[in-house]
Amino acid sequence: MSKFNKNLQKAISISSTILGSILLFGVIGFFLKNKYDSNIFFTASLILGCIIGLYELYKQIK
């Protein structure tokens, strides 16, 4: 496999991991926000999704 394909696969994997974690926790936070009528759940879950996404990015780069 060429170096370009390896780099492309790594970039796709990293971007989908970050996007997936943010979207997953965003949806969970959205439902908690609507259930308990508080914006703190949505904000906290988005921040948690970003932290987990960046941690996974760190693990894949390392």
C-alpha cells in the first residue's frame, strides 16, 4: 500500500473519530437537555465529546 493511502486512511479515521464522539455526546446532551429542561447537560456533553475526541486523536497520533 502506498504512503498516500496510509495517510489518507489515518486522516479519515481521525476525523471520523472526532466527529463521531462530538455528535454522539451532542445527541445525548440534547435529549438530556429536553428531558430536564437545562442547558448545562448539552454544554457539558459537548465539552466531554470534544475531550474524548481529542484524547482519541492523541492516541492515534502517538
